[in-house]
Amino acid sequence: MRPASAETTAYRGRFAPSPSGDLHFGSVVAALGSFLQARAQGGEWLLRIENIDPPREVPGAAASILHQLERLGLCWDGEVVYQRDREEAHRAAFAELKNAGLLYRCRCSRRVAGPGRYPGTCAQAQLGKEVSGADRLRVDNRPIVFTDALRGAVSENLAERCGDFVIWRAENWPAYHLAVVVDDAAAGITEIVRGGDLLDVTTRQIYLQQCLGLPSPAYCHLPLALDLDGAKLSKQTQAAPVSGLAAERVLSAALRFLGHPPPDSLLGATPEALLAWAVAHWRLALIPPDDRCPAPADLA
Ligand SMILES: [Zn+2]
């Protein structure tokens, strides 16, 4: 594991939810997995609210997420970071990429560009900044390689996989990848433990770290929690919020999902007791090898 800087060699993890709805089982799994991986190593666990996408933000969701984490006993270190307060750092990184000649203006709408590989339509057009649109980062035609703690070796060629990708949005705010990479580096995060749905974008984030001269943290992608229809639990699929359920029940279910079923002696134990047991027994090798697993029916 590469330390974030010479003076910080200790483990530092984080949970970084977006305030687009209440905490659901899938986000509890990500929060718990990253919390246990940090605490089992005597490390810090930070919390960042990723509120850079105003249209997707649900009023009250950020406060609700903090409240649910506290109720589950998932206590974070230091101050909560709100990503929107980090605009200056995001703009500085954007300027650095721009000055390095790595960006170009793209006026393709999302509909035209589509969800697949961007074919580079605007790459040679040299559109000026007076043209409204997003800014894309030129990718290299070479493999980006990393080793995920659970998924093993990953190698992707971004030119083939996704093409040049957006790092500054037409609405004039940073794209998710830029904000995540800049904020994780600033916080000195040494390992990112998160849901398996983000495994897909990790090479883009590593490439961005390389372009910005930032260290790459270690990565660990947890199994993705699926609903009864086999779709990813998400706010979009109206996953059940965990707010109405007893904290012990939610934690026990998430521990079972992560291959750490609490012993019978902990039946009815407090969240603090469950977490203390889990920290003492946490081993990545116990996590199911599947990249996606069904959530318990009553939590899906
Ligand atoms: Zn374009």
C-alpha cells in the first residue's frame, strides 16, 4: 500500500455517500465494510458527503445519512467533508489538466454521446470555451493496471473501454471522477473500500491520479447488494431505507452479507458490541467471492 504522503503512513479509509436519498442496505454494506477494514487495522475512517450534483440531491438526505450512521454506531473521525466546499481544489486540478493540454471541449449531448465508449467526435475540433459543453480528458491507448484486494488483478485499456471521459460538466461543476480523485488525495486516503458497482470506473480514476501526479490508494470492491429482481440496490430502484429498522438487525444482516455472521451469543447485542466483535474478527478472506449477492429479502 502506498502512503498518501511521507508523513502519513497509517491506514486511512473513508465512506463517501451522495445525498440523493436515505441510506439503504447497499450503502450500509459499503459503510460497514470500509469502517471495519479501517478499524481492524487501527486506522482512521473519514466521512465525505458527495454533494456535487445539485439536481440529484434530496433535501435532508445528508443529515439523514449522518443520523443513520450514528445510530448504527459507525462513528467517523474528524469533521465531515462536504464535497461542494472543495470547489477551489477541483478547479485547480481542472486547470492543471487544461494547462497540460489533456482536455478538450465536447459539445455532444449525453444523448448523442451515449453510455458506451465515446468515439472522440470532438477530439480534433478544437472548440473554444465559448462553445457550451463538457470538458473531456484524453485517455491513453495503454493498459491501466491495479490489484483489487478482493477481485484480484484488473487491467483495462481506457481508449478501448470508454474513450475520452468527461471530467468537467457542461453545468460548470466537476464530474464525479475528478472530485473523488482530488478529495481522496487531499484527505490522504490509503485504501478505498466501496461497492462493486464502482470497480468499473476505477481504472479511469487511477488514470486521472496519474495525470495529476497523485498517489493511487489501494482498492477493495465489496460484493454488490442486489434486490429481489437482481438489480443493484439503489436510490433509483427505491431500495428500502434502513431508517425504520432496528440498528442491530441492519448491522447483523450487513455482517452476514459480508461473510461475518455474528455468533448467537450476540443476539440482541447493541450496535457497539456487534461492531467490537466484527472489528476483532474482520478478515477479507471471509467475504463471499461473488461480485454480486442478493440482499436479505426484508432489506431489499
Ligand atoms: Zn463531443
